[in-house]
Amino acid sequence: MLDAARTGIGIKASIVDLEKLDPAADEVCRNLNTLASRLSRGNLNDDASKLLASLSEIDLQYAVLAQSIRVEAGVGATWNPNTGGISSSTASTLLQTALISAKTGKVIWKSEQLIRYKAARPADNSMGKALAALFKDFNVEGREAK
């Protein structure tokens, strides 16, 4: 997902690897990592708000890009020859991402893509299409945090 983010975001914003952050910011980001699923939905709780506030004390320009993948693998499509009953697959893959301002604690941008009826693998064509679509409308122009 990080490669897709770099491709989708391009020159609109800079993505900084954790290894290149100063130690204080690195520690805050590692703590935020435990909240990635919540943050990728744009859902902030008190813990996330406190961590973002401490990150903004380091640099007001920081924003956090949180990403998550939820894969639900269920029963595949079925057909009952005795009754003619047909059911579709219950599998799905949900990709979610959100960009959150450390300064304000507000969601700047978010997106999600759902791949229905498939527990997608990284090499699947549907996964590549969903990742490209995830960042299709990425835009932080005119926003306060970049």
C-alpha cells in the first residue's frame, strides 16, 4: 500500500519514511501505528488526538497517512443442483486510507475501496485497480496541512 500511496500522491505531498524522522516523531508514529485501523477510517479517539498533538509540537507541517486492509475470507459462490439455489461469495477486501493533520487533528482527505466477492491477494489485478482508485482523488491543495 505504501508504494501505491507514493504513486498516487506523487508530488502533491511528501511521504517521509519512519527511518528518516527524528527519534521523537518516530516514537509518536510507532504509537500511532497501533491505531492505524481506526485512523484509516478517519475515526480519532482521545489517544490518537493526544499523539497527533505531540507530533504537531515537533513540526506543525506533519500530517499522518493511515492505511489499512481488511480481508474477510468466507464461503465461495455455491450452487445446489438439487434445489437450484445459488449463493454468491461472502469474501471481500476493504482498503481504507486517511490523511490527518497533526496540527488540527482533523481529517484532510480519506478514501476507501471495496473489492466484493474476493479475498484479494497482493498480486491480483483487482488489488492493483483498487489501489490505483484509492488515491485517484487525492488532493491537499488549499488545505492547511500538506
